[in-house]
Amino acid sequence: MTFDLPLPPTPVLETERLVLRPLELRDAPAIQRQFPDLEVVKYLHAGLPWPYPHDGALTNTRESLEKRARDEKFFWVLTLKGGDDAAIGRIDLWPFDGELRDMRGFWLARPYWARGLMMEAAEAVTGYAFEVLQWPFLYLNNAVENQGSHRIKARQGAELIDRLPHAFMSGEYLRETWILRREDWLARKRRS
């Protein structure tokens, strides 16, 4: 199955407590302050440079904006509604390429953990993928040890389809792969 390209422009999405807006170059300083925390990055991909370089956020932001310009991915920063518009996290979404079973990634700065903020962001982005883009499914991944990410997928109604070894920033762990089907997510939304 293929997904329609080119991707449309990245929209602003809002939740009860968040504004998810398109990533911009001006976000690099806030990301550089929040991201280089081993607890935040330990379950991200193994290719992440560590120690995180002083220009890591700027480099990554530029690379991400180039991917967005080529219509490869959506990149949102999470900001607090009524706050100073500074990035406190990020969530990315990309279409299924026919092979790689991974379509969404996210991180949130540690001071904002355990508040349900990432669940809000994940629901907003999932709603965009299923309601606006009409994508039929999302493949999602997390390290087994990353229980926060696991809970988000389970709460969204995703089905766990396998666990395989995978290299993460902090070592090799089992990676859970999930599928979240559009019809299941929409049915859950109707019931709530």
C-alpha cells in the first residue's frame, strides 16, 4: 500500500493544553536546552550523536526542514497553550514506504512527563493522519522498557504485532512494533 505524496503543508494542531505547530529554525535553541538529557533520548534510535553536540539541535532542525521541503515527513514542536511558544518536545509523522514499519516518533522534555501531554499530542497527530489524510493505519514502535510510550500506543488502541531486537541510543533492547488501524481508532473515538 502506498500513501499519497506530496504531503500537504504541516498544519497547526491544538489540544486542550498544547499547540502543535510546524518545526521552525527558531526552535533549535529551545530544543538544544531540552533534548540533551539521557533520560529523554535513551530509547531513541542508535544513530543519535552522544554526547549531544552543542549544535546538535540546529543541525537536526535544518535536516528535518530539508526533509519537510522534500515532502518526506511532518515535524511538529509541542508548545504549551498560553505559554511562551517554546518547544517542549517534538512529534514526527511520515507515510508508510512499503517496507519500514515505523511512521511516528516523539520525545518530550523531562519536566513535562507524567502529565498526559504526549498522549494529547499523539491523539492530535493520529487524528490528522486518520481523519484528514485518510491513512488506513500507522505502524508505531518503542523499546519494551519505554513504558510511557507503550502505554500511549495501548491507550490509542494499537495492536502489538511483534517484538524484535533493535539498537537504541542506550543499547540493544527488544523493540515493540504495533499497528494502529484507522477503523479501530475511529471506533474508540466514537465510544469516548
